[in-house]
Amino acid sequence: MRRILLLLTFVFALAGFGRELAGCPLCNPAGLTLTEQLAQADVSVLVQWVESQSPNTEQGFAGATTYEVVEAINDGARLYKPGARIVISRERVGKPGDLFVLLGAGETDVVWDTPLAVTETSYQYIKQAPSKESPAGERLKYYVRFLEYPDQMVSDDAYSEFASAPYKDIVPIRDSLSRDDLRKWVSDPDTSKMRLGLYGLLLGLCGNADDAQLLREIIEQPAANLRLGIDGIMGGYVLLTGTDGLEVIDEKLRDPDQLLSEAYSAMQVLRFLWTYAPERVPAERLRASMRTLLERSDLADLAITDLTRWEDWSVIDRLIAMYDQPEFASAHVRKSIIRFCLVAERVKPGTPGGQPPETATTAKAFLAHVAETDPKSLEHAKRLFFVN
């Protein structure tokens, strides 16, 4: 199961490859937005389909499609006036009047990308959208109106705008969010599961106690399979309830029979709170929740990595004891424990000229022991691992 979870994580990471790393932290990644695609193109025009010719392999003909320019969106060389014809050397089946946006590289000898089918509605949405250089709040206030728009292209793009937006840019528009819409969307079984994380998070920003209860009911539903977006639902719930609500998340972490995907989603919420909303839950309370995952051999290595980053040296004796326990004897866990100690041994004294903390001395002694008894693991743990 862990392999499946990590594979899904890898696939989602690839889906967002090349995007701003500070995008919505509990949203499933999406492709390039239409605004980004337009910004990257040297030429962009609205065209209508005129005719197409089928390929002829015997004659070495790849096919062709003729389009007529309706309006130039971006045409620095002013080559594409209304009525001009553009012929692309590949067949695109259509009917007269079908609308497309053509994006091209190069201002004169243009190489056209695959035509993007649009409707009059979606084209007006594209045309009226704020530019990429517009303030983030202005952009998101525009797109929030289209999150569940009937035109699929429009709603998908609006979601992509939020999925790629940094959390710090989403928070200020909370007053522009509709509680009623978000409640409906997180409850509707027809809502795309890919969007639930965003909607749960947004409800956490603008909701009230009734909304917190709704999110809790969703969290506590039995999970038989991977639930996309449950991390955003959990995150929204804790945004509304703070430390008190974290107990519901801890139940996911404590239950040894809980699906790996549920426990991993709960871990993601702890990371989100630590990085993006530290005011909602005290740091030591988050550390306590993360320590719960040390009981799970399938997630212990990830929890140790976070506890290292969070400087929770209180668990050093526990980790050293885990090192030789059969259930934690995987290479991943052992490397994480070694790396924890590599950082812990470098913790400075509390006062200038003072003695190093006891945890630093303990870490140093443990590393010396590993150097004698398990040098291969020590070598592997140090590889590509840098300590400041």
C-alpha cells in the first residue's frame, strides 16, 4: 500500500512539475492555467474552423486544417487580422464556425501548438481574465466565481488558478468566498474528488461552527479506499477548530488499523499547520501529534524527518531504541534515525561557552556506536544529506 501511496504522490508531483512550489498546499495539482499558456505564447489568436483535409500516407501528406482569424489576442507583428487564413499541417475534424484558440511560438515563422477548442463563453472568460501581472487578490476574486461553472473548460481553469496560488494569497480573499456554495460542493457526491481538498480548505477559511461539524462528519466517515482531498477537508476543519479539533486528526494517527492514505493525509495536515498556519495550533502540540506516527512502521521514517526539521530532540532516546527493533528495521527508518542524530549532535549550547545539551551528547555517542556496528547504514544515511 505504501508503494501505491508514494506512486500517487509521485504522479501528482509530476502533474504540477515546473509550477510554483508555493501553490495551494492541500490541493491536488493541476496543469498550466489558460493565463499561463497565453503568457508563454508569442502569438495567440481566436480562429474559426473552415475546412480540413485527411492524411494520405501514400503521398506522404500529413493532412491539413484551415482556420480563419476572428480576433488576434496577442500579435506583435500584426500578421493575423480578422479574415486571414491559417493552415496547419495536421487534420483537425470540425465543422464551420467551431472556435479555437491558437497558441504559437515565434512572431513571424510561427510554430502552432495543438488548437484549443473554446466556446464563445469560454473565450470571453479568457479574454476578460486579469493578466498574470495583476495583483493576486484581484485574480482570485475573478476566478472564484467560476469554480463550478457549467462550462468544463472554465471551471477546470478556475480550479487550476487556485491550485497554483500560494496559500498566503488565498487567505486575504476569504470574504469573497461563499459558505453556502462551499458547503454544497463538499457534500455533493458529484463534485470532482480532485477539488475536495481546495473546497475543504476554503470552507475552513470562511466557515463557522456548523461548517466545522460538516467537515468533521466527512472526516469520520469510514474509509475503505484512498480518499482524494481528505487532507484539505481535515485542514479546513482544524483551521476552524484549532487545537481542540486536532484531536479528531490524532484519532487518524493513533489508529493502527487506519488506512495508510488516511494517516498520511493527517500527516500532511500537520505539515500544513506548521508551515502555513502556525497561529492555529502551538508548535509543541503539533510535535506531539507527529510523534504519534512513530508507532507506525510504514510512516515512521517520514515522521522522523519532520521531527528533525521541527527540532524535537525529546524523542532521541525513543528513536535510538527503535533502531534495532525488528518492526522498524527497514533501511528508510534507520537512515532517518541516523540523520536525526546527525542534526541533533550539532545543537549548540544554550549559553555561550556552556555545555552542549544532553541530547547532543546522546546523539554523538549513538553515531559512534553505529559507525562500529552498522557502518554501511551510516554511509548511506550521509549520502546526499547536508547539515548546516
